[in-house]
Amino acid sequence: MAYRYLKELVEVGLLKKAHHQVGSYVLGSKVALLDYVARESDPWVQLCIPQMREVVNRTEMLCLITALEGKSCIDIHHESYRNEGLVYGRGCPRALSAGSSAKIILANLTKKQQIEYYQYLAEDLAKNGFAEDEAEFISKLRQIKKQGYYISQGELHPEFSSISVPVRYSSKEAPWAFTVLASTNRFEFIDTQKIVEMLKRSTDLIEQQALQIETDINYNIEAEKIN
């Protein structure tokens, strides 16, 4: 049965045989095509791209949008300066217990959702020194939400630091994180407040456009019901 499924996946291009090891398979070229289609057809990602490129051009940093995906977060698009090597980028999953993207997303969830995530993340949060108990976790997330951004100084990798702000693309979904990332050494010499202000201006524009799209979609749905 399993062999038949593998054979079908190979036939449609989702898998291919690995020549370096008998009986092994790797992802096929169709996966890359599907990733391209997903990126090009997602209206919310397309809204973000012009603003991301503007941020990259002005800061010469890597810019990411990151989404909540179950018990982790995943980068769904990135724009880089001069195509430098990437530590993070589209399709890269990360833990929710550290990093600016994860913290800004968690900070903008409901309290009920935050408590649920704490139960899962408690051990890791204690190890990295962010929160020893649920009350401290909720309190720190409340502070992050109030200030509107979060700066991570080498939390995920000692050589890299980042700044994230939330971007609310839908009233029904958890926000994405809109993030810039650069070397920790560089962060010692940049005006982080100017970066935060730039990111907030960018996300304000994205949210205005997203709200209009969502309004149009809801209007069309209601119009179809009437007809």
C-alpha cells in the first residue's frame, strides 16, 4: 500500500527517487512550483511585498513576514538585500518560545489562546528566562502588545537580532509578524526607534489595503446571498 502511494507521488512530481541512497526519496520539482503558485496567488502576501521591498531598500536588512502555524511559526515570504545568504526565509519553521516574530504574534492573541500556548511552551520559556509562570508570561505579552513591537537580541541565533511589529491582514486570523533582521553587531549601531517607526508606517498601509479587500469580499458574499 505504502509503495503505491509513493509511486503516485513520484508520478505527479511531488517526490523523486534519491540517487545517492537506494530506497530513499526527496521532494520533487512540483513542490517548488506549488510554492511559487501559493506565493503569487496569495493576495495578502502580494499586499506586503511592495512595503517589504521598500523597507529592504532603505535599511539594507532582511525583511520577513511570519505566520502562526499550529505550535510553531513559519516564514511565508522574505525580501533580501543583494540576495545575501539566508539564515531565515520562506518556509523556515521556528519555535514560538523565542524570537521577535513569535513574541509579537503571541502578544496579539486572545488571553485564552495565550494561556493555551503557555501550557505547551512553559518549559522552554523558563529555560530561556522569558517567563517562570503563566502570570509572568501573560504580563510580558501585555507589555509587548502595548508598546507595539518587540526587539530580539540574539534569542534564536547569537549572531542575529530582529525587530517585529504585527500586521493584521484579517479580522478573523492571528496577525502576521513583519520583521527586519540583521547581524547582532549591526544592531549595536542602528537607531531601533527609527526602524520601528518605518515598520509601523508600512504595516499601516498594508492593513488599510487588507481591510478594503476584506470589506469587498464580505460585500460580494452578502450580495450573492441576496441574489
